[in-house]
Amino acid sequence: MVSAVLPKLKEPSVIPGFGTTLGFTLFYLSAIVLIPLGALVLRAAGLGLSEFLTLAGDPRTLAALKLSFLASLAAASINAVFGLLVAWVLVRYDFFGRRLIDAIIDLPFALPTAVAGIALTSLYAPNGWIGGVLEPLGLKVAYTPIGVVVALTFVGLPFVVRTVEPVLRDLDREVEEASATLGAGRLATVTRVVLPALLPALLTGYALALARAIGEYGSVIFIAGNIPYVSEIAPLLIVIRLEEYNYAAATAVAAEMLAIAFLMLLAINLIQAYSRRRFGHAA
Amino acid sequence: MDISVRRLCKEFDRYPALNGVSLEVGSGELIALLGPSGSGKTTLLRLIAGLEFPTSGSIYFGKEDASQKSVQERNVGFVFQHYALFRHMTVIDNISFGLRVRGRRNRPSDAAIRKRASDLLDLIQLPNVANRFPHQLSGGQRQRVALARALAIEPRVLLLDEPFGALDAKVRKELRRWLRELHERTGHTTIFVTHDQEEAMEMSDRVVVMSQGRIEQVGTPDEIYDRPASPFVFSFIGDSGELAVTIDRGEVFLDGRSLGPLAEGLPDGRARMFLRPHDLEITDDPAGAISGEVATVRRHAATRRIEIAVGEKRQRIEVAVPATRGFVPEGTQTFRPVRCRLFPAN
Ligand SMILES: Nc1ncnc2c1ncn2[C@@H]1O[C@H](COP(=O)(O)OP(=O)(O)OP(=O)(O)O)[C@@H](O)[C@H]1O
Ligand SMILES: [Mg+2]
């Protein structure tokens, strides 16, 4: 229960190098993130308002953006639930093959996304192993928005598992025991004691999985089928516009994606900051 | 609620942490479990709480066999050494947790829960911290909140694992007195673990001395200090020195010199003689006295401690003399044992 206090600007601090590290951070952030994104915004601004609105309001663009963000939200939510479960099992139980599963979790990080996309497509296609089972039940996965969600879930899973796992591992067992001695059953202990403690880490994992899903391209385009208005994602649309040498339209879609993604991540960060304060984690 | 522990054994991966421990705790008693690190104190406490299950043996709460019950059903108040407060809950939420998680049928009304929590805050003398989070409290305050949380469920027994272990000396002293008073007022059967013997002696009605998964002695602080049942208890409790002696028909010999008929009823042969620093007096009469060379002299509160090296083996023992004597002995001195304790050497 040690609470560290972040040094405020200009306040003398025992942690050395605050000025230097802050300077470096700002420089680094500018070079790697802000300048390229700034260029994008400038470019979009150069379009002029009415042209930008026409391009941004294009129905095909809107459909692609809607699919991208809804599918990403769905995938990140699925990952939040199942990633938490996987992390729980990995930390709390010792079973044969635990190390193997542990290693498999990281595969979506390492695999070229195209490989993942092709593998998923062949599994979920109507004649694939899983697709063949689902098809008679009336559930089509490949070449539909569901396929998009499947691919995005695949690439996002490690983020949740890997952010929740260390926090869960460090969670004090005594706190759960205290809850039990106070009469709380297992379910009450998990929902009232364990989950609130994991919430900040879970939100971080959620944000990372979401961010990754929004930007994902390689694994999706194979399984999605890329039917305009149905299963075409925004990053793909940008590439299509670029290939048509329609830089203005590409820029408009990109700027819209940037704005929405930024707002979503900002919202998650705010919730997180609130929950950290609320739940007494070191600010 | 009286507690009866019967021939309790606990093994961790075949390592015996408890070896047939039996203990009777009377209703309303305050009992200390005292022993060196690794002696099984925490294990015993956790078994009583139901946080651990025995390899064999049983635990009775009053007439009922508690060994069959889960930790939730046992209704014990457990205070952890590092408090284990819920850090995402305010103090008041921490304290009311045990009442709020009850099934709808047993749960008091919201108003009753709030009332109980604020009464407990008064009891622990922290009425103004209700809405703080645990990390905004000092160690001593957290400890008291942990205690209030345990008391909220009206436990049948209160179990505390090194309740003051992580606090500084002054706060410890205050909390000790406070807990003793609280115990007198509320009358909970209480078992607490400590490895601070002063704490055990000062606070408890009876002390349980443990070593290597066994109980060495159970008794009042006086009994433990004045009539230790084993060499372990003698050397573990208080300061003591030990001399190797031989017994011949009740007479004690140190390096062939008689110390007098101190060992009546004890078997002949080699024996261990235990002495406390206050059990020796400076004397001029060499008959029946221990003589040794003064090694060091140290000031120890109101006394001076003289360490002497005795006999051929230069066995070291400590003697306490009043500091007011202003007397700094040198060379060889003789001491007469006023009291001592002998155990056959094995
Ligand atoms: N979960 C466990 N797994 C394996 N061994 C354990 C476990 N808990 C305790 N032990 C062992 O049992 C023995 C008794 O441990 P216990 O914690 O009861 O000692 P203690 O008297 O409380 O010591 P301390 O004063 O250091 O807290 C120790 O040797 C310890 O290593
Ligand atoms: Mg212990």
C-alpha cells in the first residue's frame, strides 16, 4: 500500500532527471506520433470544409467506419471477458500444458497478420472445419461482419491477457481470505473484491485491444470478403482510395478515423484515471 | 465461545508444520501464541479460522465440530498482519463489507449497517476517517480499521496474526493497551500471534509457547516465566544463561566443585543448569558459589549486566547487579545462585 506521488512541475523531487525525461518524452512523442498525425490533419484541413464534409459523409465511407468501430468495440469487449478468464486460469491454476498455453497466447503478436487472416478464413469459410459446422445452423462467419469481429478478436487477445495477468498475480491472496472470513462466498469475493482491483488493468488491456483492432488490416481483409457497405473496413477503404489516386478521399477517411479513435481512447483513459483514484491505486 | 483444538496435525507437502497440537481456550480468554519464526503459529491460527484444513485432528467451537465447516460459516474475525484492507473501498465500506455480503434474509437494514459501522468507528476512536481510502491512513489506523471490520460481523472468536508486527514501538505500546481494554469491554475470545514476548506477557491471560510445530508450554505469564516446562521455554523466554553441570545424588557439580544440593529428585548424570541474570548474587563466600572471570560489563536499564566466563570451558552467563552499586568488578568474581532450573541433558 505504498502510494507514490508523481512529481508536479517545478516541485523539487527526490526522483532525479524529471526535466530531462519529460523533455525527451515530448521530443520522442513529437517525432514519432505528433508530426505524422499533424501532417495528416493539415492535409485534411487543406481540403476545405465543404469538400471534406462531402467526402466524409460518403455513405460507403460511413458504412466502413461504422463497421470498423463497432466490430472493434465488439472484439475488444469479447477479449475483455475471455482474456480475463484466460489470465485467471493461467495465474490461478496449475495444470498440464499451462506453459504451452502461456506461449500460445503471444502468437497473435508474432504471426504475420496475413497468415492469421488466411488461417482464419480457411477455418471459417463455408467449407472449413468450423464454418462447415456453423453453416447448417444458419450462421455465416466468413465474408460477413462476424468474420471481421472474429479476426479482430484474434489479434487483440494477448493485450488483455498480458495486462491483466501480472496484476492478478500480484494480487494479495490475504485480501480474498479476508473477504471469506467476513462471510463472502466465492462469487461475492470475485465480483466485489477481485474484479474492482483488476479493473484498471482490464481497462488498459481493453484500450490496447481496441486500438489494435481499429488499426488492424492484414488479418481482416481475407476473412471479411470486403463487400462494400457490408464487410468493408475503413483501413481497407483508405487503401482502395489510395490505389485510385484519390488522396483527398483517403485523407478524409483517415482524419475521421483518427478523430474517433482519439475520442474513444481518451474516454477510456478518463474512466481509468477515475477508477484509479476511486479505487485507491497510486495516482 | 470456548475453543478446543484436539491433536491437530498439518502437513504441507509432507512437511509437518503442526505436530499434534491440543489446546483448550476458555470463553472470553485472551491467549497469545508465542514462538520463534516457523514454529507454526500462523498455521494454527489459519486452521482455527478455516483458511486451511487439517491433515488430521479436529477443532471444536463450543460443542460443535468446526472442522467440517467452511471459513464463511465459522464466523471468526481474522485480522491479518498486513491488514488486507480492501483498497478500493472507503473505511466505512470496508467495515460494513461483512454485513453487506450477507444473504438477504440475514442482512440488517441499510440504516442498521450504517449505524453499526459508525459505532465501530467510534470504538476504534477514528470517527473522522469514514470516507477515506485505506492508503490515506497511517499503519496504526489501518490496523484499527482491520479490527473494526473483523468485529462488525460479531464474530464468535477473534484471531489476530501479529497484529502489531508492522508498527513502530510507540504505536505498538498504545495499541496493545487499547486492545487489552477493548477485550475487557467486549469480551471476545481472542487468540493472537506474536513473536514479541513482552507483548505476549503483558497482554494475555495465558501464553502458548510453540516450537517446531508443537506446544511447549501453556500457562499464565507468571507460570511461563517462573516455571518454564522445558529448556526451550527457559531459554526462549527472558534472558538466561546455561551451564553444563553434573548431578550426583541430588548434589550439583560444576567442573567438579559442588554448588550444593540443588537437584533433589533429579536423576544422576549430566544436566543443564539454567540461570536468569537476576538469579545470581555477588558473594564473598566461595562455598557453593560459581566463580568466573568478568568479560564485559554493560548498562541495561536499571541494572548493570556483567558477563562472566565460567570454568574450564569458559561458559558465558550474565549476572544483573543494581546499577546504583556504582561497582565495576574486574578479574575473578564469585556468585551464588539464588534460584536455578535444572534439566537432565539428553
Ligand atoms: N502454504 C505453505 N506451504 C508450505 N509450507 C508452509 C506453508 N505455510 C507454512 N509453511 C511452513 O510451515 C511452517 C510453519 O509456518 P508458520 O507460518 O505457521 O510459522 P509462524 O510460526 O507463523 O512463523 P512466523 O513467526 O515467521 O510468522 C514453516 O516452516 C513454513 O515454512
Ligand atoms: Mg506467522
